[in-house]
Amino acid sequence: MSAAAIEAENITKTYRTGRHRSIEALRGLSFEVPAGSVFGLLGPNGAGKSTTTKILTTLSLPSSGTARVTGADVVRDAATVRTRIGYVSQGASTDPLLTVRENLELAARLRGMPRSEAARRATRLVDEFGLRENVDRAAGKLSGGTRRRLDVATALVHAPRVLFLDEPTTGLDPESRAAMWGEIRRLAGQESLTVVLTTHYLEEADRLADRIMIVDHGTKVVEGTPASSRRRSPETGCASSSSNRMPNARAVLPHPCWACARCSSRSRGRRPCSSHAPTTARPRSARSSRRSMRRGSP
Ligand SMILES: Nc1ncnc2c1ncn2[C@@H]1O[C@H](COP(=O)(O)OP(=O)(O)O)[C@@H](O)[C@H]1O
Ligand SMILES: [Mg+2]
């Protein structure tokens, strides 16, 4: 058996959007993911991350190139690939009207498990993912973070060998994001599981992934290993981000904060976020002073 969980060779994907119009979402992407590792697939919106994930999970056909997941070809042996993977899509993938338990049992039954085994598996996942107090609640009534945890638990119902997570923390508050990171770390500890984590947060991939690949406009910009030891900057007290070690990352990604990758503040361009910006007030422009004088404010 191959030591690589995923082998992608020169995959391209062109979407036809009109009679004479098309979008080249992937332009010859090649990469390998070692079995048992966490692979961070990073890039800005529209880079081709979801397209890559959809091809590897057999939901979409590549226009050219080949890809194998656990040695099985995603086109010729799609059925085998599907039995070995779990997929958490970018949006919520559970039924909002079914309860937590019902969602898990349904997923297990769809994977061919008998009723009693499906119930046992659901109970185990409820405990593993801290869903006990919400077990009889409809998925649609859960908080964003809990719903996302249910999405991940559902994707693991058949104990897959490769788990694809497409932007699992986008839209979550910092607390829920931290909880999800904890879950991903826990899953990463399982030697038999390979995780492909798609994200546009550099910090997220930096913290969780063994290897990072940044894509933009459907091509690989840079691939590398986040440094294991983090140096702290004497000025900001922040851990050095992988964008400092991967200079191309800064040019491509909508960096959360110019000064570091730890805070979740989004400041595009080269301005540090409010927690890192100098605290001294900036002198007011003559125009804004005139405006406030007219309003009678100091
Ligand atoms: N079904 C589709 N039809 C047409 N264009 C698409 C489709 N899906 C994605 N695209 C386009 O392909 C490019 C890559 O999209 P996507 O893979 O979703 O990027 P990402 O997940 O990195 O944000 C974008 O330009 C997007 O608009
Ligand atoms: Mg996407």
C-alpha cells in the first residue's frame, strides 16, 4: 500500500459558465499528503480549495490529471474512495429538522450499518464530541460551533481513513473556533486518520497542520512545513507567523493582522489590527475638527 493518503498529479478543472466563457478553477495542481498527517490547504476565496476538495471526494470530475485517495483513483474507483473518506462541506451538512442523535444514526444507516450498530456508534460520537446535552435537540437549533461539531462527528460515523474539512471554522466565534481546533487536534492524534483541512486562516493551518500548501488562482504558490519552534517577537509578544517563514503567503492570503497571525482581527493591507496598532491618538485632520465643531462636540 502507498504511504501517501492522497496523490494528486496535474489536476485541472475548467467550469463552463457560458457558450464561450469558462473559469479555470484549477490549473495543474500536484501534491501528496502522507498518511496519518494533517494537511492544510490554504488560499483566499476563489483560489480553488473547494474545487480541489470536491474532486478528491469524488463530488466533481477533474478536467484532466489524476488523483488517488488511499491508492484508489477518484474517477475510476470512486465507490472505493467514498467508503474510505469523510467529508465536511463548507456549509452545514446535517439535517436541521433531525436531532443530533437522529442525524448521526441516519448517517450510520446510510453507510450500511445495522440499526443496533448505528445506535452504538451514534452514542460513542455524541460522547466523543461533547454533544450529550444536545442529543435530543434539532440540529437547526444548535449554536454555530455545536452544529459544526455535529457535522464533523457525522463525517466520522463510518471511521474513514481520510477526513476532508472544508473551512470548518469560518463564521465561528473565537470560542467555538478554539473548541473546533481542539477537536481537530484530537483527531490528528489518531494515527490511522489523515486530515485535509481547507481554510483561509493562515493561523489555523499553521497551528494544526503538519504541512501547508497555499493555492491561488488554481495553482500552487508555496508548500512547506510550519516551523515546529515558534519565536516570540520582543515588540508584540506574538508568536512568529508562518507568513514570515513563507514570504509568498503574505502576498496571497487576506492576512488577519499585519503584525501577527494570532489575533482574528481582519485588516487587509499592511496595517496592524487594533490590538497591535500604536495606542496614541492620531492627530485629527482639519476637516474632521471642523465637522465636530459644527456638531458642537469637543
Ligand atoms: N460550480 C461552479 N461553476 C462555475 N464556477 C465555479 C463553480 N464552483 C467554483 N467556481 C469558480 O471556481 C473558482 C474556484 O472556486 P472554489 O474552488 O470554490 O474556491 P475556494 O474554495 O478557494 O474559495 C472560483 O472562481 C469560483 O467562482
Ligand atoms: Mg471554498
